[in-house]
Amino acid sequence: MNDAKILLVDDEEELRRSTAQALELSGFSVETYSNGDHVLELIGYSFPGVVVSDIRMPGIDGMTLMQKIRELDPEVPVILVTGHGDVQLAVKAMREGAYDFIEKPFTPEMLAGVIRRAMERRGLVLENRLLKAVAGKRDDIEARLPGRTQVMVDLRYRIRAIGASDADTLIVGETGAGKEVVARALHDISARASRPFIAINCAALPANLIESELFGHEVGAFPGAVRPRYGKFEHGRGGTILLDEIGSMPFDLQAKFLRVLQERVISRLGSNEVVALDVRFIATSKVDLEAEVAAGRFRADLFYRLNVATLHVPSLSQRRADVPLLFLQLVREAAARYGRDEMAVPPDVISDIAQRDWPGNVRELRNAADRLVLGLDNGGRQAEEATGLAERVAEFERGVIASALVAHGGSLRPVYESLGISRKTLYEKMQKYGLDKRMLTTES
């Protein structure tokens, strides 16, 4: 970003001036402000830079400024400068969307390093926005993570924004919501896409072998180690390592993993040799890691290092309006997977699917689609067999219209236009088949 700039906000004139001078000597373009009032006038969707603000100021403090900036564009990186007693406040700010915080006293080099990473993030955000605007069409991310609700639109947007970066990422969501799908999407749109994607289930690793599995070992490192072995971390060099359910990692191992995150080096068990590790780490969790930190089961320093970027994968209960359309897509995928003809899902099945709770989320919904395609059940209901030709044609027509209503969110005009019939005909057929658009769509 040739026009990238830093907006430096601090009410202490001397500190503001000295910090700006040090940043300019590091090659940055800096504009200084004694308060946040004028800064907000410069923030917009295409703002090419970052904001560095003291957290304690009269009038608009750093927290309030960050919140107002996020209302204008949540992807503008805000770096907060804190005193020693403000660390907990800064941590709260990071949970609410701050890019990072830096504690006084700090060196110019330390601040410059954080700013460079933030600038890179902002550049990728703007580049992806431009590419998306030029393309103006459905992409692979939308195919993998379909949905028209705002939470899904926002999720896909954030995946595109951070996917091309090397930022370590924490993915949070309920069981079956699609956390690994998100992780693979991040890998596949990154520069590491051609390199390994190594998924490690932290909950499934045997406690007595977990260090060997991750770090590898040399001959004689422990009884039974008769040959050297690469660990999973080394196998992932150049690519992405997914740590699934990171909260299950034993507490004593968390300290060793923190060193890997910070220094990007490992040592195999039984060896003093240091091996450089060029990887991107993505971690997932179905539990609230902040609560785990508070309970003493997860290291706070590891949590904050992992949490460079966080993606929240919504449960189906948070995007109920997506359920019917998602189910129809899963039915199509199941039909292709099992070599079956595409089927028109009966409207009463779609209505039932839309109204049910899905505690297992997408995974449970996919299983229901598979059972329907395989004829094992009918969405939880038994359908009467249509024996005559007229009945079969009517059932097919009813299913096509119901599917179109779902696909277009209950909006009638695109339905009758896509089906090539008049508005009046659509109304008549909906009445004939007992179709109510309100039954086939749900509010998010």
C-alpha cells in the first residue's frame, strides 16, 4: 500500500512527537492527533492504514475510539498502547476487535513490527475487497460455506480477508458447525495451498505419545524408539497445521507449544538440534477458551498468542434461515455421492427440516440428507406412495415450486420468472398444493 499511513493518537504531546519521529525513521507515513475526534473523519471502507491509539485519554478514550472505528469498518487494524495497569483492559479490547496492544515502555522496533503486520493485514483486506468487487460472482468459499444470513456473509468476508495472510487463526464454534471446513478454506486460498495441510486432533492423541507425535523423536529418546521419526509439525513444513480442539492439549505441553508459536522452531525428543518451522497454525475450539483460562486449564499467554485472528462459525440455530437451502444442497451432494438421481424434496419435509432444532449443526443436517437420499427415512416423516402418473407429476411439480421458494427466500417474483410461469399461475399452484412461503422460510 503505497499510500498507507498511520494515524497516531495520544494526548501526551512529547510522547506523540517522539513516537511519530521514530516511526518516520522506520519508513512509515505518520499523522498525529491529540484526540480521536478528527481520526473518525478519515476512517472509511477504503482507508489504507492502521490506527495507533493510547488507551487512556480524556474525551474519547482508546476503547471508545476503537468501537467507533469498528462501526465504520471492522477490518481497520487498531493497535492500543497501554500502561502496565491497563493490560486486562487491553485484553478486553482484543476480545472486542482490537488488532493488538503494546505495553509501555516499548521500543520503536517493537511497535514498528506490530504495525508492519497490521499494514500487511489491511493491504490483504483491501486487495480481497477489490478482487471480490471485480469478480462480482459466487466463489469456491461460498460453495463450501453456503448461506445468505448476515453471519455467513460476514464469515466468508473474514475468511477472504485473512486467508491470504500468514496470521495464526483461532476458529471457534459448536460441534458439527464446520470449523475444519473453514480451516481448509483458509489454507486453500493462501500461498501455502500447494503445501501440506496437517490436521491434528488434540483430543485423540494418546497422552504418553503426544510429544513424540507432534515433535518427533530420535533413536533411544524413550523405550521403544528404535528409529528416528519426524513429528507432525515437521511434516507440515511450508504448509498449515490445524490443531483441532486445542483446549484438549495437556497443560504441561501448552508451554512447549507456546515456544513453537513464538520462535517457530522445534527440537525432536532426544535431540538438542533446533529445526526451523515454517508453518501457519490454525486452532479450533468448541469450548470457551477464556473460561478455560479463568479455570486454570488453559494458559493465558498461549490463548493470546493463538488469538491473532478469530473466526466464529455460527451454529444452525444462529442462522435458521439458511437451513432449508442448505438441506437442499446437501441432498444434491448426497445424490451425487451415492449415484442417485436428483430428487425433489417434498415441501412438508422442507418445512419440517426448517422448524427442527439441529444441535449437531451441519453434520447432523448432512446425515439427515443422506438418509433421505438413501430412502432410510423421509425427513422424519413417512410419505404416502404416489401411484398414478397424475399424482407423480403433481408431487414433482409441488417439490419444484417448494424448492424454488426456498432458494429465493420466499420472494415470489424470481420464483415465477425462473419457472417461466405467470404470477397468477404461481399463486394458483401454491394454493392448489397448500404451499405457504412463510412455512418454507424462517427468520434469522
